[in-house]
Amino acid sequence: IFDGPDVYSYPLGTFCGLTLPSPLRSSGSTVTLHFQSDSLVGGRGFLVDWRAVQDSGPPPTITP
């Protein structure tokens, strides 16, 4: 997941498997999801749950 309009934006994280990640917050109104699969495990796909939130103060500080 990238914090911006393309895969060259700041990465927010890489997530694999069945473990759900903690909630993420972008610095703006755009994120990019890069989905990659292989043929090793069959499954039902993926689900993204998102919501818009009111901006409440300065953007979060993200450690590189």
C-alpha cells in the first residue's frame, strides 16, 4: 500500500497471508494498492475496507 497516486509514493506497508494489518492512515486523499498473487495457494481474493475521516490537525509523522 502506497501513500499517494502510484507505486513510487511512500510505502505504508506490505501485507501477506491471513493476518489483518492494523488500520492505516494516508496523508492525503489518495492511496495505491499493488496486488500481487501467485499460483501456490488458491483463495477467494481480498477485501479492502476504507473510510474517509475528518482531518484533525497536522498530518501524521511517518518514520522512513
